[in-house]
Amino acid sequence: MSLQNIRVVLVNTSHAGNIGGAARAMKNMGLSRLVLVEPEDFPSPDAVARASGATDILDAAQVVGTLEEALVGCSLVLGTSARDRRIPWPLLDPRECATVSVEQAACGSDVALVFGREYAGLTNEELQRCQYHVHIPSDPQFSSLNLAAAVQVLTYEVRMAWLAAEGRPTKVEKLETTAMLDAQPVTVDELENYFGHLEQTLVDIGFLDPAKPRHLMPRLRRLYGRSGISKLEMNILRGILTETQKAARGEPHKRRSE
Amino acid sequence: MSLQNIRVVLVNTSHAGNIGGAARAMKNMGLSRLVLVEPEDFPSPDAVARASGATDILDAAQVVGTLEEALVGCSLVLGTSARDRRIPWPLLDPRECATVSVEQAACGSDVALVFGREYAGLTNEELQRCQYHVHIPSDPQFSSLNLAAAVQVLTYEVRMAWLAAEGRPTKVEKLETTAMLDAQPVTVDELENYFGHLEQTLVDIGFLDPAKPRHLMPRLRRLYGRSGISKLEMNILRGILTETQKAARGEPHKRRSE
């Protein structure tokens, strides 16, 4: 499923910087289709500056004269709303909005997320063109988000829903080779080899008496067993044992870092 | 539980506008405690402009010289990270980050959400002061969010987690009295009265023959039953029936809006 079916529609935006910020947020979250209804100042260097590299989205943005034109081809339209309304309308929070948007887009339908003016939002007439209204649950004492910030929240939720729908993880680490080793857990046989090495070393240094072992090894097994040791950490632990054994034999030691 | 235990720490921010944007995002989401580690340009009119009314947060912001000072008193520190790392670290997505933050704050502990420089993020040393790293799942092809946008995403998730923990709804409508009536569903007895009135009216206008009712009423029951009719809508429907009956009796009609 592609996120390209989900378009962002900005209605009558005053500040070009917000258009740039919205484009950056969209690109960060993997969306690309931006439609501008009667922007007051576009194209604009302020938009390019705030887009911070998402200029491809600005260049491809469609500028139209009416909301109707912006919604052509859409089967699902969701409008952001912060205002009290006279006519109650089906209301979603951003997470619910993202879920239905991704479901619809997965069926090949076009979806529009509509954002209103910086100070006045969407008009009642515009809101009535939307099947759903979306409200970002802000503090009632200070409820109006910056336009680009609102686009960021909704597109973030769309990406989270999309990752979930695709069965992709919401967190991925790119690791270097050493780090890969560090992320891989040891196998039980590697752990057993370690316990053998550890036990011998403890005998070598005179800490463990094979004739009177008490509960020393079970306790150490319990400790290391629950620690989730990585392959890299195991290399370190084995290195410590080898050096310890050398020291016990009276061999000259050298620093690991040499 | 209060959100005041969760502080936002911005490290070595270059652009004062981003500090203002972060303050606005925090206030939108109900957070208030902002700590700035070596900001390059603060206080600044750019910060005030982008804060758009969240100046109380800027005025109360604590400016410190080191990350260590910013974290005094915290038992949980989460650092945002977009970069490949050499040492894997416990990694959370924004939703998981919000859950642990709100859990800790609910126990009275202080929590810090730490954000790095606009272009270079947090250093490895700074990241190692954090128990957890948080990564916003952006598109790998264009992964770097604007600083204030990143603050918006994390504080939004904190608010969502806080609303859930408090058992508060994530969507609340403030409705006028008429709208209240519109939001209230009719009761089954009101619906039954309507069906009675409807049936009589259909007889009055000659559409329903009581001797040969066919499946007309069951079909109308099915339609209106699934529509989730509100009390206000019911008033309208009953009004239509009353006027229809008058018309059927040959009484003079008047427009509803008169």
C-alpha cells in the first residue's frame, strides 16, 4: 500500500512558511501530494526555507481556486477542526483519522486531509464537505496549534498506522558491523562454553574450591542467564577470563587497549 | 496526575524560532517546563513570534550551561535520536516513550525529554546519559524533522497517553443547546411514536392501504432504525408528518421558516 493516495489540502494559508513546514512534515512521514486552495503567498522563498529540502513537494504542489477542486477524486475527506460547532459531526481523534485514512488508501481510494486558515480554521461550509472532523486533543486553555505542527501530528499518525498495516516496525536501528554483533544475543552453547571457562578461571585464581563448590556456579549461571548477553559482550567477558588466567599463571599482563 | 513533572530539554538550539515553536507545542499539549542548555540565541524576538502566545513558557524557561544541570532531579531521561549508533541502546517509538513518561510522572518522578541540535542532534556522550532513545519513525529517505515538529510529536503522544491514563476522552465537543439535542439519540419509545405517526400519515395521504400493507412499514422501520436519529432530527421528522397530514386534510400550509 502506498501513502501517495493520501493528499494534504491547505485552505487559504496566510504564511508561506507554514506551507514549507507542512511540506517538510509530509516528506518526513512519506507523503507527497500537497494541494493548496487559494494560498495568499505562494510560491515564496519562505516556503522553500521552511521546507528544508522538501522542495520537490512544493514544486509538485497543485494550486486550485476552490476546495471542491482540491477534493476531486477523493472518496474520504477529513477536516481538521478546533472550533465549537452548531451541527455535531462524526468526530475522530488523530489516531482514528489515520486508521480510516490508511484503510481507505489501502483499498485504492483517494483520501484528503484538509487544514484550514491559520487564524480562522475551516468555515462551516467547508467543514460540511468533510465526512469526518478531526480534532487534535490540545489543552482547552491554549488549543490552537501552528498549521505545520497540526500537519505534522496527523501525518505522523498516518505513518504510524501505515507501518502497522504493512507489518513494519515503528523503530528500526541501522547499526554498524560491531553494533550488529552487539545486538545479537549469544546462543545457549556459547553461554555454556562461557560457564565452563568461568568455572575453570575461578578455580585457577583460587576462588572456587572444586571439592566444596557450594552454590557459586548456579548463582553465576542465574546472573548471566538473565542478563541477555550479546555476542560482543561475550567476547569481552571471555577476554577478561583469558587475561585473568594468564595473571593467575604469573604471566606479564598487557592492557586491553594496547 | 499532572504533566508538570515532564520537562522538555533543548540542547544547544541554533534558531530561536524553534524554541518558540517548541514552547507553543508544549503549551498546546499541556506541558510547561522548558529547559534550554546553551541556546545560541535566547531570549529573542523570533522565539516570542513563533511561540504565538506561549510566552509564559519562554519567560519561565530555565537556561543552563550543561545537560547535567538540565537533568537534575530526573529519574527518567529519554533522548531523541535520528542517527545510526555504534552502541545499541534501548529504543522506543514516540508512543512507547509517552507511556513510560506518563507512568513515571504519575509516580511523582521527574522525566526529561531531551532534543538535540537542529543539524547534529545529540552527541554520543549526551545520548549515553539517557536511559532510552526515542526515534520518530520518519521516512528513511528524508528522516530529519524540524526541531519544533519533533517536540510537537512527542508532546502530542504524551498528551494522548495522559488522557488515556486519566480516563479522559481524546475528543470532546463543546456544543450549544440545540447541538446537545442534536447529539442525543432518540429513545425506542420516541421511535415507536414516530412509526405510529408515520403509518397514520401514509394512510392519510393514500400511500399505505391498511388492507394491503405489504412490507412498507417493516422497510421504513429498518431504514429509520439504522440511521441513529437524534432528538432534534426527530422533531424535524415529526414536524414534516404533521404538516403532511394538514396538507392531506386540505388545510392551508405555511413554510417552516416563517
